[in-house]
Amino acid sequence: MELLSGNEAIAQGAWEAGVSIGVAYPGTPSTETMESFAEKDGVYAEWCPNEKVALEVGIGASAAGARVLATMKHVGVNVAADPLFTAAYTGVGGGLVILAADDPGMHSSQNEQDSRFYALAARIPMLEPSDSAEALAFTREAYDLSERFDVPFLIRSTVRISHTKTPVETGSRAEHRLVPYEKDAGKWVMMPAFAKPRRKVQDARVAALKEWVEDCPYNIISRGSSEIGIVCSGAAYQHVAEAMPEASIFKLGITWPLPEQALKDFAGTVDALYVVEEASDYLSTQIKSFGIAIDQVPGKALPLDGELTPSLVGAAFGVQEAPHVTQQSDIPGRPPALCAGCPHRLVFKELTRIRAIVTGDIGCYTLGALPPLSAMDTCVDMGASISMAHGFELALAETEHRPVVAVIGDSTFGHSGLSSLLNTVYNQGSGTVCILDNRTTAMTGQQGNPFNGITLQKRLTRELDLEGIIAALGIEDIATVNPHDMKAVRSALKAATGSDGLSVIVFRAPCVLVDRARKPAFEVTDDCRACGVCPTLGCPAISKEPETGRASIDDAMCIGCGQCAQYCAFSAIVSTADAVKGESSVRL
């Protein structure tokens, strides 16, 4: 027996099923799944530039007969939707399982969405585990089902399932024999002449799935009082089971297709039927479509957004609320911030100084939107910064004289920024693009990407030439700048935003979590005039003394980057190493 998170259990289940190939793009809360899978014996795993590419690699490997695991977060399913819908027509060779990790509560996402609607729309069966043991079992068994029904299978997790550790009984690996590939254009070439017959194959498959799901062992009924019946799935089941132990519960382990007759039979055995789900009406809408009446909860309404808790479920049914811990009012809040010494900080500080319109992107640099930097105007999706900057330029060309600047990370540029830049070049757009190359995919845990040349399993590879690729698009105005050097950052932005054409600045310096070397900390001397400039950098190591208003630097947090010293007009911020020598701080 082991304690595994849902992510680790999914990786284990795939390994036990004989999966040999794993493909992914990192995204919370799915990231650890592929990292865990990559550590197992006898497997190949890779980070791909984006989720669409990952799934296409997976479909190719499946067509060749291998069993494949593809993992992504919910918004990554949007990116992969194109091949996903067509894979529902082609079917599989070797079993293909796709993890869609949803994020109710938006702990690390720009929206809440329910990936079960993708299963419904694409007509791909979806399993939804409610703990790590089910995550392992469902994943392992999904490969046999995928090959049996000739269709990819989706596994849906939510953040609580992905990251919570529960007991799991692990097993041994069942080696999968690669079936020799045989040419079959009617199955794999989805031009209209072949896709039309495959649609009929899909219809027959769906009919078989709907028959199978009625007796599927993954759907479990716990009989309690006949007064209340509750239908739920996934993490919501755990909250329902804790808050409503006396109720009869229909726990759905497969959420598309739904077992219509079994749900009707269950509804007939209870006086009132309720549906409990997080941030969605997927289940209630589908169950109502079967002609099954659903009652309104008798107490406080369930929230329309965010995660559920046993307390919220209990309140909805008017029962004693489960105990929960509340935040003490005397504990100060700790808003998110760029790390001390983050190489992105001065870029945002200087963008604020020139009053630029900044179209942002997905990554930890999104924190540049928060006070005191307040430098970012938009953040929509991966790669949108460059496309939206082009849109701003088109709309404001005659009325706005502020510079428009796109900000994007190196990994995100490889994900979908490259095609956005291609569009701007093709359509003769202008403006400035800042690529914040911190040598890693930082927000999800320092994964590799094409521009730092580090693969998931540390295989021999090549670091792609970022500036060379940009130049190959025909862009001539390219600069590479050290983002810790304030004067260089200021000069580069002034030159780029002052030009009429399209310019790209690559700000290159490693993330402080990648390069952990610390220099002597900085300190504030008696020359401080309490001008208040250095706290506007938003460095968590810098604070104001409440009585004097003078700056103070926490030497335990300071990594000695020297960014703040470059903004001090009174030379009142010095390195502790220089202070010992009695010297003034050396400016970068």
C-alpha cells in the first residue's frame, strides 16, 4: 500500500497497463503526472511545445500500435481539441488515454471549465475517479477499454484529485505487445470520403458504449435513506459522503456516456433526487435531458463557482455543517508576487515608467499585473500577447500614441507565440515583443522547453536558437538584453518602442529557482531619504519601516541581485559585502 496523489496514481496505472509512450505540455494541476511517468522503467516521455502537438504525437504512436498516455490541464484540452475530435472518428491502434485535469476554483488557471462537455461534444468516453485508488484502476483499465471500443478514453481529474494523496494498492507491469502497423486509409485518412463512413462507425460505437455503461462497475450506488438520493462524481463525491452519510448516493465513475436507465431506476427508489457538482451544470443538464426530475436543494444554494467542501454541501441540505478551519483575522494576507531577484521585475518596472499598453501572457510573469508594478493590461491565453498586441496596433493606430508591447515567456513563445509572431510579420504589423527568457518553464515547476534544450528525461538534444528563429521570420530589429541591468532594459525599450516597425527584445537571465546562487545581500544605509522608490519594485525582500517610512531589506530573502540599488538616487542601498569594505555599491 502506498500514498499516491491522483497524478502519481494515473502515471502508475498507465505504467501497469504497459504504456510505453507519454506526451504532454506542463500545466497545473496535471504536470506531475507526466513527470512521475517519465521516472518509470521502460518508458519514453517528452514535453511537447503544446498540447495539440502532444496529442498528435500520441495519436501517431497509437496508430503504430503503442499504448500512449497524453496529459494536459483543462485549457490545454482547448488547444488539443482539433485532433481530439477527429481521433474520435479514427479510433486507436494501441490504447490511447488522455488526462484532462480541471481546476475548479481557478487555483492556477485563467478560467473554470468542465472538460466533461468535451467528452459529450466529441463523443469520447470519460472516466472520473474520486480518489487515487480509482485514478490508478480507471487508468489501467481504460487501455483495455480503449482497444475494445476502438476509441480514445478521457480521464477527468480535478485539482483535489490531482494533488491529494490517498492509499493505493500498486501492481506489476503488464507488457503490451506492439501490434504491427498495417496501412488502412479508410481508418486513418480523414478526408470526407473516408470520414463519412467513420461517422457511422462512431455511431455504432456510441450505441455499444451506452449499452456497456448501464452495467459498468465504475458506477457505484451506496444505499442509505430513501428520502434523499444524490448523484455526484469525482471529488464532489468525497464531500457528499462526508456531509450526507445517511443519504443514498449514486457515484458516477464514468461521466460520458451516462447510464440513462440506471439513473432512472435510482431516481425511482428515492423520494427526492439531487445533483451535486462543482462549478458546472453538466450532470444536472444531462440527467434532466433523460426526463428525470431533479429537486432543488432545501437549504443554502450550492455555489455556482469554485470548489465544494463538506460544509457547503451540508449547508445546502440544511444539516449540521462539517467543521472547518477558518482563517484567523489577525493573520496578514500574502498576495502573490514575483520572487526576490526575479529577472522579469525591471522589465515591468520600465514598462510602467513609459506608460506602455502591455498585452500579457500565461506564466509567472502574469504577476507583473499586480501592484505595485501594475504593468500588464491583458492576459487571455497562451500566445495571446503577441496576437492581441497586433490587434491593439490595428485599432489604435490613428488615436493612441502610447507604445504597445507584448510580453511572453520562452516556453509560451514555443507553445503558441511563434505562430502569433508569424501572423504579425505576415501582415506587416508593428510594435514591440518582449520575450522573457528565464531558461525554463517556471510557473509549473521548472520544466524544459525547446529554447533551453532540456528534455523531460534529460536526453541528448539541442537548444534551439531563439534569436535565429526570430530572424528567420524576417525580423531585423532584434536585441538581447540582461534584464537585471536597469540602464540596458531602459535603453532597449526606448529604442524598440521608438521605432516604426516590428521589434523583438529577448530579455535573457535564468529564473532564480533555476540558478540558486546567492550573492551577499543588500542593505539600506542611513543615507535613505524615505523617497519610496525602491518599494515600487514589488520585491518581497523590501519593505517600509512603519515609523520612519524608510526602506528596509530582509537579508534572509534578498539574493543580492542588486536591482533595487540601481533605482536608489541617493546610493543608500549597498551590498553587505561592500559595506564591510567601506565601499559604495557597484552599479550593474
